[in-house]
Amino acid sequence: MTKKDLIEIVAQKAKLSKKASKSAVETFLNEVMKSLANGETVKLSGFGTFKTKMFKAKTIKAIGSKEAKKIVARRMPRYIPGTKVKKMVK
């Protein structure tokens, strides 16, 4: 499913115009991204939890050249599925 598909489904099920459903979907996604950028956790009951995890800086060896490369510390988003999602996917 793509973002465009999701917008069409929301428009049909909520009986909204595509423009209104696009605005709703984009607003939702933007708010989730803003919360994650601020280090907040987003919990959607039954669906799952979005949060960020901090990874330490480390040095790795490139597979082909065996050259050492440094990876800087960074914060990455993570998704933990809720119980309803886990049951549906089984």
C-alpha cells in the first residue's frame, strides 16, 4: 500500500473528498514525525508504538576493502507493533 492508496481508502471510508483526506493523512504523518524528531514516543492503542532509539558511534570494517570506517552516533526511529497488529499478521 502506498500513501496514495491510503488517501483513496480514507476518502472512501470517511466519505471525504480526496483533497480533505490527503490533508488528514499528511497532517497525521507530519505530527508523528514531529513528535519523533522531538524525542517523544507515539503510542497508538492496538496499532503500535513509534519511538526513537539512540545508537552509539562505532568503527566497522568494510567487507570488500577491509578498511575501517567510523559510524557516528545517531538516533533512529523504531516501530513496535501492538497486539492487534501481531494477531492479524500471524
